[in-house]
Amino acid sequence: MKIKKYPLFASAIMSSFLLLAACGDKEEVSDAPDKDTAQSEFGFQSFELDVDTADQKDVIEASFDIDVSDTEAEYVNKLESKNLAGNEAYKELEPIFKEMSLTKDMSKDEVIEKVTKAFGVDEYTEFELEIEFADGDTQEFNDKK
């Protein structure tokens, strides 16, 4: 009896992995610009943001990553009831990224001010941002109030 349970269990595990793998590419952006264009327009190739406010945790979550093979984007904005992935997320994030005009020589305070303004956050309790700039330099900007 025990011998029959293992193949069934293994089948269940394999099915779960296949299901998760099929769902894993919803963040992929099919109509994103190429890497060089994105880097020149935004100044970065990877952007990972998480902002908490006194009222809500993870009120803003934004991620964008452009790679040689694919581009992924996700955007959650609880202030505006948005939960987007893939092309929809990219369409929302593109004008925000252009507006920010971030550069790697900006001060921590300047980066935080530009990002919070661009995403419409007046007050935050925790701010976490990781950016990989066009030249490959990665910087983190963290602040708690």
C-alpha cells in the first residue's frame, strides 16, 4: 500500500511545479523597448520599490527588470487600487520612470523625494528601493520614519 502512495504523491508534486511554472510568466512585458532604449530613457535597467505608510503596508510595490532575453514589470498601488503585471504594469510605470529622471549621482534624499512624488506618496513609514543603473552599478535607498 505504501508503494502506491509515493507515485501518486510524486505526480501531485510534479503537477504543482508545472502549474506554477505556467503561471510564472505573467509579469513578462511583450511590448517593452529594447534594453538600450530603456536604459537611455530611464537611466536604469532594474527597479525594485516597496513603500509602507502609517495606514498600509506595501502601499506601493513596483518592479521592473529588463534583461537580454525578457522584460518583466509589476505594479501595485493600493492608493489607486491598481494591481498590474506585464504590459499593463509597464504602461503605467513608463511615464513615471521618465518623470523621475533618476541618476546614480543623486543623493539619497533627492532620490526618495523624486520617487515618492512620482508615485503620489506624501508620507511614508518605510521606503526601500534598489536600482541597477545602466552601467551595472546597483544602489539601495532605505529610509524609516
